[in-house]
Amino acid sequence: MLDRFKRDITYLRVSVTDRCNLRCTYCMPADGIELMRHEDILSLEDIYETVKIAASKGVTKVRLTGGEPLVRKGITDLVRMIASIPEITDLAMTTNGILLSEFAKPLKQAGLQRINISLDTMSPKRYAEITRGGDISKVFAGIEAARVAELFPIKINCVVFKHRNEKDALEVTEFCKNNNLEIRYIHQMDLASGEFSIVEGGEGGNCKTCNRMRLTADGNFKPCLFDEKAFNVKTTDIETAFETAIYEKPKAGSKNNSGKFYSIGG
């Protein structure tokens, strides 16, 4: 389905939860966040029906995000449900990898095709600092489990503070080269100030060719990460919410003073 600027919207990013098992410094405040009420979060069936209607309107690619998607109860069942939609030909997930060693095989069996894993440093100490207590060994175990499960291509998302030649990023790059992993460099962004850039090694952040829509865990279609517009599938029918969101998709991102990365899905 085309938006007003003739961009074909074929990609839906679905945030299945705002919960996360890490507290990354660039994503969440140290004292945590005000979580969505459980009754406000879409059920698995609601998400499935929403994706199904979006697929009937031209969406062919779905990426499951969070928060951390693997903390959502029933995530494997949701993957199986979405994978059953004939129009969805590309089903992926972005995860911090902490729980991936447990989930990689069942996710693959359920129909997940590929995965992106967050890794910003190779240092256990730095990782614990960035994530406020995370265990990097669990990420490495998750990467290996994804390899065994053949969730290919395995892509590494590396957040950089200024540029890709920082010490941590260079070490992650070397790790990826030695382990046949693809890498994407994601510059730190600020929703409130409107500071964003194109993802190196990916397609995100290029407004001219943006083909994506976002669905938050509480049912808001978001036309743009850097825009405050939202159209909820609970207050209007799904088809109308989706079509309105596409019509209202801006030519380019600006600012978002009300949204947060952890609740929109990045």
C-alpha cells in the first residue's frame, strides 16, 4: 500500500512488550520505567489479527521487537501464528540474546527465519556497565544457538556513540568477521531532539525510502519513530487504523517527545 509520497509500505515492526531483562544506558533510565498495564497490552490473538490485516494491505515483512521480545509469554506461539499468514514471506526478530540459547531452536521450528542480536562490546566488564548487569556470555551462547538453529543471516546490531571506529565497535567488527556474522552500526539517537541517522549496513533511518510501519505493544500504529502520531487498533477498527497511519506517515522524521525506544521498538 502506497503512502502519500509513493513509498510502498511492506514492513511492519511489532513491539510485543515494553518489558526487558536488561537496562541499557542508552535505552532506559537507571531506576527503570513506568510499564504498560497488562490489560493494555495486545494479546497474541490481537497481534495476529492485526498483522493479518496489515498483510492483506501489502505487508510482507514482519520483525518482532520489544522491549525484549523473548520475555513475552507465548512468543514462540506468536511466531507460529504469524508464520502461518501466507503473505508474510520475511519473519525476523531483534533480541538482546540473553534468552536466545533457550529459544533459538523452537523459534526456528515455529517459523522464524532470521535474527538480529544486540552486541555493543566484546568486554564482559563493559557489557555489564552498558546493560547495567548483563552477562555477555549468555549473548555468545545465544549467537551459537542461533547458528545451530540456522536462523540465517545472523546480524549483529552494534550501537556506536560517535562512529564505527570506536574501540568497542572495532572489536565487535572483528568478532563478526571471524564468525561469519553480518554487522549493522546504529548511531545513538535522540527522539526528543530529532537526532537520527541512517543505520550503517542497514536501511533504517533513510526517510526517502522508508517502507515501515510500527505497532506498539499497546496497539498503536506508529507511522514514524520520530513523530508523535499514533492510531490505536483498540479505539478504531484495525483496517482503518492501519490505513490512516499510512496516510499520515510524514515525508521525514522530526521529533518525538512522547515516545521511548523501549516502547516503540527502535
